[in-house]
Amino acid sequence: MKEDWRNVISTSARNSMIHKAMTARRLLILCSIFMYISGLYFRTIVPLSKGKTITNQNVTIRHLPCPSYFVLFNGQISPAYEIMFFIQFFSGFIKYTITVVICSLAALFVMHTCGQLEILMTLINSLINETEEKNLDKKLAFTVEHQIKMRNFLSKVEEILQYICLVEVVGCTFILCLLGYYIIMEWENNDAVSMLTYAILLLTFIFNIFILCFIGELLTDQCKKIGEVSYMIDWHRLSERKGLALVLIIAMSNSSIKLTAGNLFELSLSTFGDVSNAMSISISIYREIYFMYLVNDYKKDLRLSIQLNRWILKPLGAWPKSIKISFIERYAYMLVNVICISLIGFLFVPSAIYLVLEMDDAYNILKLTGPLNFCLMAVIKYSSLIFRENDIRSGIEYIANDWINTRYYDDRMIMIKSAKFGRRLVTICAVFMYGGATFYYFALPLSNGKITEDGGNLTYRPLMYPVSSMIVDARRSPISEIFFCVQCLSGFIVHSITTGACSLAAVFAMHAYGRLEVLMQWIEHLVDGREDFCDNVDERLAMIVQQHVRILHMVPAMYFTLMLREDRIKKCIRHLQEDWRNVWDANDRKIMLDQARAGRFVIICTLLFLFTSGFTHRLIKPILRGTIVIRNVSIRPLVQGNYFIFFDPQQSPAYEIVFSMHLVTGIVIYIVTTSACGITALFTMHACGQLKMLTVWLENTAIENQWSKCAIAQRLAAIVMHHVRIHKFLHQIQDVVGEMCFIEIIGSTLILCLLGYYVITVYNSMTRNVLRMIGVWPTPSNASNMERIATRLQNVTCYFLFTFIIVPSLLLMFLKEHDFKRRVRLLGPLLNCGMGCLKYSLLMYHAREIQSCLQQALHDWRDTVDWKNQKIMLSKAKIGRRFAIISAVFMYVGGLSYRTLVPLSKGRMLTPMNTTVRALACPSYFVKFDEQASPAYEIVFTLQFFAGLITYSVTVGAAGLAAFFVMHICGQLSILIGKFKYLNDIPEPEDRPVTILLADIFADIPITMSYSFRVSSMRNIAYQQDNEYSIQLNRWFLKPIGAWPGTNTGIGKVLSRGILFVCHSLIAFMVVPCVLYIIFEPDMHLKLKAFGPMIHCLIGGASYCSLLMHNYKIRKCVDHIRADWQYVGTTYERKVMLQNAQFGRFVSAFCAVFMQGGICCYCIITIPTPVNVWIGNVTITTHQLPCPFYMELLDTRYSPVNEIVIVLQLLSSVIINSVTVGACSLAAVFAMHAYGQLSILMM
């Protein structure tokens, strides 16, 4: 860095570096402020604020910042406590200084690098401007030297910071989790000082992570800018030789360097959070708000006038409510009014009774008369505000209309001035009223102190509104505290009423004053006019007179609105019939029919769901539960719990009557719900159809050459009339279905919560299965409700059909079928259906990615203009289409033949038990019913047919998508090849066309670089020994399990196949019984305990299969390593390779020791431990198995079965661990070999 500062010559480069240095300095200051303030606050104020604590053992403890235990001395005795306190303080100071230094070093290095990269961009840009070839060579050499220097500096920075950043990020993440826990605990303890400290520390560590991610993002962006500058310069203007010199500069510039944390993850803002997405969303929101502000600026002015009034009167229920609110909201307003009147009455009535019956002193009577009169006035004002609600609403609407109609700047400034003055009056009134209430209801009673009566036996604090003893003795606790709180609340309501009334008067008066000033301005411009006035003097005079009359009648006459509409549904239906009657165009009728079909579909789906689930709940569920015996009393369950006073609903025929009434009531409820949903769907879809018709009309009107001026005017008039008619219909729909939708949503939400509770409490074991069967595919944001409903129904149906095949087939395989050959035969359909279910889930999971790919393909088709490129893409698309058609033909013909022709051709078969059986496509076992009896067989056959159809459709869809995407990519690559050929065929390129073509090419494909060379003249004599040294441990690990690649022939090949069979058998011997144990074990704790060994075995089996599948590739890599050792030339290169091979060998040995040593320790601890098992009255001592075993296969409790199973499981564990060790050792050896080759390449 010092050398870089010394070599800076130009002023612009120096300014750039100073700017980056100042940025790093600011980051350092911010980090220091956050770190030292929060850290020293935690080390000093938090322990001192806790003071001394007495434990349960009656020991006094003084807190330290970091609680500690000292073996040689007592840390609580002075001066040991003070010494440890100061040592911990200074150690914390050192720790915070280290953290600050780390962040400052990272910021300093990265910002210095950014400055140097900016200088490098300047150097690259200056290459084109140089005319003399000699100076160009010097500049080119200086640029390359500067770039190499920066790359070396960046590699050093990455080497220095990567592990420091890893420790910082991981440590801060753990500390953030703990700080969140500490804040929760201190919240429960009500320790405000500790909570504040932990919150500051939380922000500090978040800021530390943000600094590291922020500077990493800056470095990445700067490297990207270097790449853009390097290939966007006009390099074709250079000579051919000089242009080739830029290739390495471009190649090095395009390989961006990122700051990482231990090479595990990169430090960028995407790591800290998706800031770019949030920024784009916030910018769009701000833009919409800005445009809304430009259009609806009058709303801000209206808020300036009446906002404080709304805040004061709305909590009291005195703010004028909207005319179109629902009955629920209206009842809520009435409830608020009743509560406020009741609280004022709670204040007034007991004090009035006390005044009349118990007061004799004239002074106290006069003293209490004032507050009572104030309460009485508040009641009158509150009633006036409520009864004059319509007048107040009219006044507010008047103010709103005035603000809307005020468009001239000077008039608006006059009204804003008056509105601000009225707002100040409201604020002053509120401050005085609430300030007086606070002093009267809090300060005055508390300052008077307490009164002692009954010879010192009764002490109480007097109330501001005395309560008569005939009602309650308010001197006793807790009655006195309750009355005190309620009187304070009532007093604030009384003062709020007065404040609200005064504020309304002030706002209305100041608004009228502002309008009068505006009127005076208009009168002044009556003669000469104004830019917003009419041209005629008479019209201006009429406008002024109208405005004057409007001001004098500021509160206009009340508008009576019909609140209750009779026969609203009939009106909507008549409207709907009239719309159908007026449809004459075929396209309009088609649009309305499509929407009507959609509404009809919603009604049918609602009907099916409601009646299916409803009858199941009200009819089948009580019958299946049967009679319940509780405390020797038989109870027949009902759908809904009831208690009848006059008769016992469990006795016949009362039970049957009540059960039938419940069923009929349910039918009525479902019919009502279906009708409400049907009416909503019918009216809404009809409105959608009308709006679509209106859209079509507007599109057709835009084609003016088909219409004369008169026809266009008539057409526009018809469109406006139709639009108004649609709006009227929408208002009628809102009146009809608004309350029903509100009740339905609230009720359904409550029912969903209760159903969730029922599922959790009753069907806890089925939660996981239920969640797997739910379709969680996120629908697009612009999807309609109909599409969402159809998607959910499809997901549920498909998963139900998959489960309908998989579960009965598994039950048949494991519970009923004992023949091994038949079990193997059952695996085919089961695996086919399981693969279909898995592919279906993957398609749902990757729905957004698929949608993104389709959008990209759409953009590619849209951007393809040249007919040659379109022809290329069409040819590729046709190939993909043929692949999809061939896949569909094969899958559907073969699959549906298997699902229909094969079982039907077998007919009825007679089993050895003399039982007639009809074949199914997927043999199944159903516990609750016999699948061979009619009509169960036909239902199962049909459902299996549709399940197979879905399975094949999923396969065809996946294959079609793959073919489409791959062939689309092939088409794009063919177009790219054509662009390169066209670039090569240009004889004398000009600057601009070539630049445009290159930009087009580089937009399609990134620059890729590959270097391969083979120095055949250099040979390593001892390459066989070196190669054996590097891969020897891998061979030892993998050859005993048959996973080492080799070219075996004859007996060796047979022996290898035998080893593979033995290894697979031993792994299956552990996996299969463990899986069966997990499936049939009822204890959830034992199931979870068995998951660990089972998953370990499954991973080992999968790794073993992967090694065998990639045996050829492993052999290629081993041959590649042997060839690299053979062509190592110099002694230094061989030394580098041996060092890396030694490290890979160390990693392999380290992994082997840990894996095999761990399993040995586990077996040594587990197996020798004897376990007592009780079988009837006999106690058997056996050894615990390393992995759970399903007892129905073999009873492992007896000898020698127990010992044999233990030995086989130990062998299986050794094989599984050998697989893991072999895979890790291969990865280590290959990676370190590549690292050594890269080191040689750098030299």
C-alpha cells in the first residue's frame, strides 16, 4: 500500500484513492463507536447496576461481566473482586480493539484495492487514445504490470482475511442467537438495563457482519466493472498485434475475485440479505406513493385540517362513521358509545348520590358541584356529537370538496395557513385539557396524602369524585384502587369530549375564515380576471356569489340515504337477466358464457366439498365411533354436544330424533353456505364478464377507420353507459354479499383454528402424513382465484391417488405377502408410482424455476427477428416436439395397456385356498374392506387407472420439459455459432457494426477460458513410486469392498462380483430391518432414536452405489494422476506435488481414524452392556444391538441369533464406514492433486 501511494502521479488517481481511504476511515469510525460503546457498557454498567445479590444459601455475590470460578482464591472478597473486575474490563477492551482492527483492516485493504482497480480502469481506457506505438507499448506493459500487482495483492488479502472473516461471521452468528435468547430472558426479568445493553450488542454484531459483507460486495462490483471495461473498449481500433495483447488482460479481468469466509461462502450483500430485491420493491412502492401524492395531494391537505380531530373523537365513537359500513361495525360504534356513557355515569351517579345524601358542608357541596356540572356538560356534548353525526359528516365533506376544488397556488396557501392555525388551536386546547386532567386526577390526589380513620385502623387515599357508602365502601382495598383507576379513565374521556368539541369548532371556523379570505382574493380579481378564472365577467361574478352562498351555508341540508334495501338479491338477478337479454354479439356472449361456466364450476366444487365433508362429519363419523363407555355408562355420540333439561338425549327414540335433527340442520347449513358462495361466484363472474366485454369494446373503438365520427360518439356513449351500469351492479353486489363474506371469512377462520387444534390433539401421529399430502406449490402472483382453487384441488387429488397405490401395496408387501418372488414382483408398480410421486413433488417444488425458464424461452423467441435464426429455432423446437410425442405415445400406450388390458385379460383366477380373485394393476391390501367385493373392486380399479394416468403424465411432462429446454438451448447455441461465422466473414469491419455484433454475442455467452498443455519431453523416472504414495491409502480403503476401479478378468472378476454382492447384502441387512422397525414401532421416542443409524446406513449405501456407478470416471482420474506424475519435469515441481500428496494422505488417514475409531468406540460401549428382557415370567439377559432390528423377521433376544446379528451388523458398519472413508479420501487426494497442478501452473 505504501508503494502504491508513492507511485501515484496523476491528480485523478490520487483523488480516487483518497476517496476510498476516507470511506474506509468512516467505516472504521462507525465500527469503533458501535463496538466500544456497547462493549464497555456491557463490561461496566450492567454488572454494577445489578448490585449485590443474595443467593438461596444466604451468600452475597457481586456480579462480574464474565462470571468465573477461581480455584486458588475467592473472587468475591476484596480486593480480589476489584482486581478481577478491572482485568475483565481491560480484557474486554483488548477484545473489542481486536474486532475493530479486524474490520478496519478488511475495510482498508478492500477500499485500497477498489481505488487501485479504478486506476486500472483508467489505464485500460487510455490504451485506445494513444497514437504512437512506442508509448502504447509502455502503457500496455504498465497496465499489465499494474494488473498483476493488483491480483497478487488481492490474493494476499484473501489469504489474510478469509479465516478471520470466517471466525468473525460464524462467531457473530452464534452470538446473535445467544443475544436474542438473553433479551427474551431479561424481558421476563424486567431488567431494562440489561435489555438495552443486549440490544445495543445485537446491533453491533449485526453491523460487524454487515461491514464485512458490504466491503465484499464492493470488491465484487469493482472486479465486475474491470471486466466490463476490458471488453467494452474499442480494442478493434488497435493493430492486429496490439489487439492480441489485450486477450490476456480481458481474460484476467473477467475472472472476478470475491472475498470469502474460509472459502465456505462469499461475503456479499446477498449473504447478508436480498437487499437488491428489497430495494427494487421499495423503489416501486415509493414511486407509486409519489404518483399517488401528485394525484391525491388534497388528501394531505385534508389530513392537515381534520387529522387531530379524528385522533381525538374516533376512540370515543364520536367521529362520523361512513354510511356504507356493515352492521358489525355499526354495532361496534354503538358499543363504544355505551361504554363511554357508562363510564361517565360511573363518575357522575355515585358522586351525585353522595352529594345529596351524605354531604352537609356547604363548601364541600360547592366544591363537588363543579366537577359534576363538568360531567353533565360532557354528557350533553357527547350526545350532541352523536346525534349531529350527519351534520358533522356533511361539514367534513364540505371541507374535503373545498380542498379538491382549490387548485390555484395562492388560494391553497391561504387555506393551508388557516388550517395550520386551526391545528395549533386544537393542539393548545388538547394540551391544556389533558394537562389539567393529569394534574387533577393524578397529582392532586397523590399530593393530598392518605387519611386515617377509626382510630388508626383504616388508612385510605380520598377520591376526586366521592362515592356514596350506600353503594360500596370505597375506602377499603382493593375497591379504592379500582375506583381510582376507573375514575381516571372516565375523567380522561370527559376531557376528550370537551377537547373534541372545541377542536371541531376551531377547525370549522378557521376553514370558513380561509374560504372568506379566498373569496376576498376572488373579488380583487373580479375585473381583471385570473388565469384559473372564466373569461366572462358575469361568469366570474356568478362564481363568487355561488361561493359566498356556499360559505354561508357551510353545513348543508342532510342527505338521506336508503340504508336498508329490500329485495337486493332480486335486483341483482334482474340486472343479470337484463344483461343476458341485451347481449347480441357472439363474441360478447362467448365471454359471458366462459365466466358463467367458471362461476358454475366454483358452485359445483363448493357443493361437492361441503356435502362430502359435511356428511362425513355428521353421519359417518358418529356411526363409526359406535358406543362409548365412560364410568360404566354407555354414551352414543352426537355431532354436537347438547344438554336438554326436559329429556335424556341418550334414550330411544330421543337419540334418533336429535341425531336426525342434527343431520337436517347440517344440510341446511351447507345449503346456506353453498348458496352464499354460489351467489357471490355468480354475481362476481358476471361482473368480470361485463368488464371483459367493456375492454373488448374499448379496443374495437380505437380502430377509427371503421367508424364515422357520429358512430364513434354513439359507441363511446354506449361504453360510458355500460361502464356506469357495471359500477351500479358492483355496488349492488357489495350490498348483497359484503356482510355474508365477512361472516363467512370470520367464521371459517375460527373454524380453521379449531380444526387445527383438533388435528393436533386428536391426530398428532398423522400430522406429518397430512402435511405431505397438502399441495404447497406457490401459485403465481397474477393468478386468478379460479386458477388457485383448481391447482389446490389437483394437488390434493394427485397425492390422494399416489397414496392410494403406495400405502396398500406396502401393506400387502409387509403384512400379508410372505413369498419373496411375489414381493419382488410387487416392487415394479410400487417403484413406478413412487417415482411418479417424487417427480410430481419435484415439479411442484421447482415450479418457479420452470416458469422462469419458460419466460426466458419466450423472451428468446420474441427477440429472434432474423428469419434464418427463426428457422433454426423452429427446427430444434420440432425435434423437441417429436421427442415429447414419442415419449407420450410410448408411456400412455404401454402404461394404460398395463393398467387395463393386463388385469382384464387375466379374468377371474382361483387361488390354492379355493378363492376367486380378480387381478388389479397394482395388487393391494386394504385393512378396512375387501377389495375383491363389488363395488369396491370397480372403485379401486378405476382409482388405480387414474393414478397410473397421472404417473405417466408426470413422466411425459418431465420428459417434454427436458426436451423443450435442451433443444431450445441447442437452437440458441446454433444461432451463436452463426453470429461468430458472420463476424469472421466481414471483410473490412467498421467500428459501430462490429461493436454492436460483439455486444450481441457477449450478451449470449460469457467468455470462457481453458488452457491444456502436455510437455512430452519431461519425464519423471520415479513416477510409479510417487503415484503409489499418493493413492495407496485409497486402494486399501476401497479394494476390500470392491469399489476400487480395476480391470479384473476371469477369477478376479468373479471375486469382485462376489464382494459387491456380499457388501450390498450386509448393507441391506442393516437397512431393511431398521426401516421395518421404524414403521411398526409404536413408541415415537424409539422411532426417533432409530432414525440416526438408519440414515447413516442409507447414506453409506447411496455413497457405495455412487462409487460403483462412477467407477469408470474414478479410473480415468487415477490414470490422469499417474500421467501427471509421469510428466513432472523439475525437482521443484515434484517436491510441490509430493507436499500436496502428503497432505491428501494425511487427510485420508485422519478421516479413517475418526470414522472407524468412532464406530469401534460406539460398538465397544453398546454391545458389552447386558440388557434384561422379560418374556412372560422368564428374564433373559441379552446384548444390545448397534442398530435396531425388526423382531418379526428374527427374534434377536435368544442366543446364538443375537451374536450372529451383532457380528453381521458390525461387518455392515465397517463396510459403511469404509465407503465414507473411501469417498472422503478420494475427494482429498483428487483435490490436493489438482491444487498441486495449479501451483505448478502459477510457477
